[in-house]
Amino acid sequence: MRAYRRLSRLNAVLFILLCWTQASYAGGSFVKIEQAKLTYTQNKAKLVVDLDFQLSASAQEALHSGIALYWDVSIRLKQKKWRGLWHKTLFKQSYRYSLAYYTLLNNYRLKDEQKQVFIRFSSLSEALIYMRHIEYAGLAMQRHNLDQCIISVLNISFDKEMLPAPLRPIAYFDKQWDLSANERQWCD
């Protein structure tokens, strides 16, 4: 009987903790794709994306504790092939970005992991404003049909696996770590 009481108390505590983490979430995602536009010429395309980009309190605390945050941005351009049953991929690319805080220098550093290029910012708000606008020019497209629209697929995902091991389980269950945007598809 004592074991049953302990188990029911444990279940009650776990339920309260679950409700508390859900209630502490303000609602809505922290990263949203506001606008995305693809313009193209014969063999080159330009993608311009505007985001509503914010960091949760947990993410800001981790950032100020010296933990770098990583995002993967994947772009796919495709067209329908053979009556719409298959899609032909015209362009596919992934980009990786990291945001880190350097205590000694008292600045934030946004790094493009592919190009190994980084930009320093004096405040977090400046870094987030810069991250809100993404632009890729000169996307080389393979042969495409000019009569059909190009389906653009954009996905921005936060990489929770790059967090330190003790923080990962919390990040998977706490909505404060939902720093990814829903995949967006549109036809231009």
C-alpha cells in the first residue's frame, strides 16, 4: 500500500511539472517565416526570406552561459514531372548557422558554417534583427520548364543535438526550445 501511495504522489508531481512547463510557454512558435519570395532568370534564382525571429528566455540564458545555438536552413526548388506524380529537383542546398556569445569580448557572433564567415554584434537584438532577413542570390538551377511553376520548399530547423548532453532532454520536452519554423512550400 505504501508503494502505491509513493507511486501516485510521484505521478501527481510529474503531472504538475508537465502542466507547469506547458503553462510557462507563451504560445506560438519563436521562429516564423513571415514572407518568402523567389525570383529567377534563366539559370539563376534569388531567394529572399523575412522571418519573425525571437529567442525564448531559456535559449537566451543558455546563450549567455556560453552555449552556441545552431540552425539548419534547407532550400529545395523543384518542378512537377510526369502529370504531377513525381518532382524533379532543380536545386537543393543546406546552410548551417550558429549564434554564440563571447563573454570576454562582450559580443555576439553569428557564423555561416559553410563559408566559415562570421559577423560580430554588440547586442543580441542586433544579431536577431540581422537573422530575420535571409537572402541567397545566384542559386544555380538545373534544366527547368519555363511553363511550369517552381515549387520552393524552405525549412528552418533548430539543431537540439548540438546542445550539451544534460540540456538535450529538457530541450526536447520544453516548448521554450521550439526554435524551428514550420516548413513552407509555395509556387512561383
